[in-house]
Amino acid sequence: MQSKVTFSKETYANVWPEMKALVDEQWKEVPNFGGGESANVDTAMYEAVDKTGAMRVYCVRLDGELKGYAVFFLTPSFETT
């Protein structure tokens, strides 16, 4: 049986419970960036930004299991006036 890889846009609220485990794993891999047992994510801030529509979360899944993600915040350009 062939594995199925999917890429999708998801909401922070829906994916955070799964994303938390990956965030904590990645946090431990960065020696000078925290290195604690788990990341101290301001979930209330992420939820607030997500509700405004100014956040995009893209996920990659293998057979339905979250394997990676990218989070983008939509803001006006800081380089144009």
C-alpha cells in the first residue's frame, strides 16, 4: 500500500493540538533558543490572530498524521510606504 502525502491550509485552532507535539520536539533541538522541556507558546495570541484571518497555517501529513507545518502572519509590507 502506498503512503499518501497531503498538503493543506488549516486553521490554528484545528491543528494546534497535533502541532503542539511537533513544536515541543523542535524546541528541544535548538540548544540556544530555549532548550526546555516544552516551548512556551502564547496560544491566546495565536488564537486571536487566527480569528482575524491574518494567519495562515500550512500542513503536510503522511497518511493523515501531521509531519510538518509552516505558519505565516499576513501584515502590510514593512518595506513600502
